[in-house]
Amino acid sequence: MKRVFLCFLLVLGSLPVLAQYGPDRQTLQETERWLRVVHFAEAFQGGIRRGVATAGTSNPAVERIVAAPPERIEALVASVLARNLSAAEARDRANFYDSAVGRSVTAQSPLKSRIHPPPSSYRR
């Protein structure tokens, strides 16, 4: 228990230092826009739902992910992805997938056909 507490304090104490190495605001916003345009959260949650339906079991962590608002999932994923992109790269990706050609690619994606609402048997 003492080790867990010490690790918690170490992580908590390092947050201000880690925050200065995060992505800049513009890159983060463009990355979030890119994820919204490609419906990332819906595809991700759909995959989790399929996994739960296939396994026939769930747990509280999975329940929280499935119940989370899509904006929250996109914000969390964007904060990780944006660290590896420049603002221009994130903007280019968002602009492409928001264009007619990009929407066509997204519509024909195998993931798009797998996005579905939760089955009626799934309980939250």
C-alpha cells in the first residue's frame, strides 16, 4: 500500500512538468476535429460493444467507456495523438476527411459499416 501511495504522489507531483510538454492548443483542436470528422468515438465504442456482446460479459471499466460521451473519448485520444503531429498535419488530416473525397473514403471504410447503436440486450 505504501508503494502505491508513493507512486501516486510521484505521478501527481510530475503533472505540472508533463503539462508543459503537451501539444499546443491549435494542434489539439485540429486533432479533435479530425477525430470528430471520422467518427472515431462511435467506431471505438462500437468495437467495445461488439467485444462485450461476443464475450457475453462486462466490467465497470468497460461500462464507463461505453457510457462516456463521444467528445470525452475524442478529447482523450486527441491529447495523445496530437503529441505526434504538427498543427499543419492535424489540420490537413481534418480538412481531407471533411472534404467530399474524404467523406467518400470514410463512408466506404469497413469500420463505418461496423458502427452501430448498442444492442437492446446491452445494459448500461
